[in-house]
Amino acid sequence: GDSVTQMEGPVTLSEEAFLTINCTYTATGYPSLFWYVQYPGEGLQLLLKATKADDKGSNKGFEATYRKETTSFHLEKGSVQVSDSAVYFCALKNNNDMRFGAGTRLTVKP
Amino acid sequence: GAGVSQSPSNKVTEKGKDVELRCDPISGHTALYWYRQRLGQGLEFLIYFQGNSAPDKSGLPSDRFSAERTGESVSTLTIQRTQQEDSAVYLCASSLARGVRDTQYFGPGTRLTVL
């Protein structure tokens, strides 16, 4: 069945460092891909999404490109801030079926 | 309301008791999902409702779990004879429709602790 594998955490970075959180997927057909973020004490929020190959999703300085050839959707940010500390979930949606990765906890230190 | 709401936000119960968790989706959203998030783990799909169609119950872990939804409104997830392994955050999400491009919007979750 469909599945998502993302980089294990926790990840700890200094402020202004470059961030990459890897995400790869296995799916039949043409899924949509998502990154969700869960800030401390809050619910899951959509961060960005891409619905077809080569699409780039972006929001709040974060970017991810839907790469069908490598079945990847890696999350990147050029300069992280303390406020980016959260758990990040990669997800795919195929028909009405949604699959999430295990989540990657990011801590950004000042 | 503006977003998905869930109640209660926290629930502590004794092993063997039944619990009911409520989800109010975004108005107009026809699709509604329930997930379970155990500590330190990813989201585990439980059940999916789409309009008046029969729900997809394929993720329910046992017959102690059930859910209902009236039309396109409130949903209730019921766990009977709770066990300690049921302790988790239960998340509800809704989306406009069932299409592959439709984004799910999540509620804040209900943290269930079974003593």
C-alpha cells in the first residue's frame, strides 16, 4: 500500500541555519503531497502542498518540490528561526486515502 | 466556526470505561477523517466519512472503536471498554470533498489518557 517515509528526528539547528527534512513516498497513481506542521500545544496545520510532478509548494519561507523521478518531497528552508521549532509531518493523499510520515521534531536554538 | 473543533480537549478515564469524542468539522466540508496519534509516533488513520456514503472503517483497530456522523455535520468517535493502549491524541480533520487535491484541516485533538 501507499506509504511515506521521512527523516527521523530530532533535528537541532542554530538560528539562520539551512534546513532539509527528507521525505520519500511509495504510491500508485498520482498522489498529492503535503507538509503539515504541529507547533507545541497546537493542532496540525497545513504548511504547503503540491498536487502534481515538478510542482513546488511554498509557504513561510519553506519549500518542497514534488519529484516523481525520485519519489521525494523534501522540505527546505534557507534560514530557520526559533519560531520554526515544531514537529513536521510529510503526507500523501491518493484518492480518499491519506498517509502520514512519523513526523520529524525540529528544535531551533538562538 | 472558522476551523475544526474537537471536544473535550483532554479526557482522563479508567480502564474499562467508555468514552465519546466529538468533532465539529468546517461548515460545508463533506469529508471527515479520524486519526490517532500515539506519543512520538505518526498519524494512524481510523475512519473516513464522505457525505452520505458508507464510511471507510478500514483503520479501526478493534470492534471497541466506532464512529458516527449525521449527514455532513458533527461526528462522534466512541471507544468502548477502554484499554491503556488506547491512550493517544485523537485528531479529526475535514476537507471540502474527497478529491486528491483537497486539503485536510485538522482540529486541535483530544488527548485521551486511560489509567
